[in-house]
Amino acid sequence: MYFLRLADLKPSVEAAGLEAWDGIEIGSEPVQRADRVLEVRQGELCWIVGTIYMEMPLKPNILEDITKDQWIAAPPPRDKYVTPGADQTMLEDESGRLRLVGKALEKECLVTGVVVGVMGTETKDGDFDVVDVVVPELPPQENRLEIGGEEKKGGKRKVALVSGLGFRGNVMENFETELLAEYLLGEVGGVEDQESASKITRLIIAGNSLAPTVALPPVKGEEKHKKYGYDSTTYDANPALALDNLLTTLLPSLPVTILPGPTDPANVSLPQQPLHPAIFRNAKHYATSSLHTTTNPCTIDIDGLKFLGTAGQNLDDVYKYVEGEDRLGMCERLLKWRCVAPTAPDTLWSFPFKDKDMYVIKDCPHVFFIGNQEKFETRLVEVGPQNQLCRIILIPKFSETNEVVLLDLDTLECESVKFGVENGAASPG
């Protein structure tokens, strides 16, 4: 799949490399183009395009895990794979692999699977001393004025985004989600809150609608023979019923788009397929009208605006490769790399595509949202050669923050609404 990604993005990186380095001389030596890694010669100043591979001691290795899983306990999950001084950055193509070194790499944020162009020279040790790096940047974006026909003043249309509902079926979470439903339907809050809610035209649920499945212990004395290795009496259906009740309340008045997440009943490998309608006992009747189940990652067109979104696995995995905590910056890098999930399939499980890489960003989105993050963050960025505008949104987990995000479709302004109890009364804040 990395070969398909390289073949797809190589022309864009080559164009960026020609624009940046064509005709440049360093120390009276012109920069030459090397078509393949094997054509790099020691002492010659050149530039080459390839795919980044990070060699990291703490990064999980599936082959080693398979050979050790019979006698060694699984390692605990790590927050970061980074080991300063021990990690190595490689550049590879169909001909071979080259180790990258140099101070220029210290200011770059690179992860496995990113297609880049590097300029430098090969050292006597066989490493490639990098002087400069270019990335694909984003493709052109349709002008928003062309979409609407005229400039918008804002405030007339909004989209609500929420993630990490994490239904477990207990009473307290039902209170919180009921408050969310009442707000979206304009039944709670003051006049200002109700006016804001009346402008919401769609709800997007960005994954992890259900909490992780936990098997219930069997009742003593009532153990039954398992049919096909599964006893349905040891599992709780209340989480799925609670989600179905929420959707059934909203769907008559508000269209809902729902993505699967890592804790939802969907395939583990990306791209996750849409949640099956059978999960929704009552809401499935709206499947042909206001209920839209989609994949993860997904692209959604709403009133002429292009949304690109995930349930968060891609960003969480990229976060482990780099130092620092700037998740918005990492999202911006994803856009500039033109790849929504660069670390798949190395450390992020993915379906093995053989014809094309489904994670390559073909068109610049107007909105890029990531679900199931620790806190709400947003940034309006200008990326690419045409200064394309894109609103990046990190959607917090509702089960932990009780926050929903509102996006103005006309101005791309973004805000969060937090629910809580004030003076004994429930209200949005």
C-alpha cells in the first residue's frame, strides 16, 4: 500500500521539489535530481522523493508479537514510541532504503508512511545528510463563494459535532444525553440557546457511541451451555438500546450522520465500515431518510462544503510518533501530507488495498474533524499553494466533557457548548 501511496503522491512532491530546488546551487554545485534511491552518489548534491519509514525500538512489531505471544505477556500500551537518540528516519522507494540524518530533520514532523522530497548529499557512512524537505501540500480547493453563489454573513446554518458518547446503559449518562437531545431540539436553555439550536441542520456523531464491551459474569447456578462459543445472556444490550433511543428522539427533526469508532460494533481495521442498521431497533426505520451511517474515515458534503473526518485513531497513532502535544499542528501536517492515515498499515490496522490508497486526500476539505480527543480545540488554517482555508476541529469525548461542538456553515466559526447542572437546574453553558 505504501508503494501505491508513493506512486500517487510522487508527481505532486516532484513538482514541489522542482519549484523549491530547480536551478539552486550550493557552493557552486548545482542540485541534481536522483530518480531512485539507488542512484544517489556519495558527495553529490541531489534531491530524491520517497516514503518515510521510522525505525523506533518502542514501536510495536507485528511479526515479533506473533512469535512471542505464546510465552510472553503482551506489552502495555505506550503513550509515545519516541526514544530520543535511538530512533532512525529512513527514506525508501521501490529500489531501496536510505537512512536520513542532519539538523534539518529536527524541525520536521515526520512519521511512517509520509511521502516527501529531501535535498542533501550522501555521507561517507552511507547516510543521507538532509538540507531541506518538501511535502505534497494540499490540492486545489473549490472557492466557497462559488459554492453558495454569494458571500455569506453567517449564523443561519450550523452543524453539531459530538463524539465519544460512550453509552454504558446507566442512569446518569441517560440524563446527560437527554439534556443533549433536548438542546439539539431547542427544548432547553434560554431564548439565546434555543435560537442557536434552531439553526442546527445536522448532527455528526464521530465514533465511540458505545463504551467498550464488557462481558457480564454469569449468575451462579445458571450457567448454560454456550452455543457456537457464545452465551448471549452474559452481554448487556442496554448501551445499544440507549443509543437507539437517542437517535429515535432526534431523527424525526434532525438528520444524523454517524461514524463507527474503535469501541463500536464494527470492523477494527480502517476504513471501518458503516454501523449495521440491525443495531438500531427503532432508528433503522429512518435509514432511507434522516439516518446516515458512513465509514471511518469519511467524506461528507453538507450544503456544498466538503467535510473530512475520522473517529480519532489516525491522530492518536501519529501522536505516538512525534514529540510534543500539539495535536492541531499534527492535523495540519496530515493535510499537508495529503494523507489522512499515514501510519496505516504499519502501526494502524488497515485493509490491504491493492489498487489505490484510500487514505490519500484528493480534494482539499473545508472542514477537517477528528473525534474522541481529550479536549476541544480548533484552528482555521491556510494551507497549500493557493492558501486554501480549512477549519480543523478536535471533538472532545462527550462522556468525559459533556461538550458538543457547533460549526457555522457560512463563516466556519466554531464554538463548544458544555452541559451541566447550575443552581439545581440543567442547562447548557
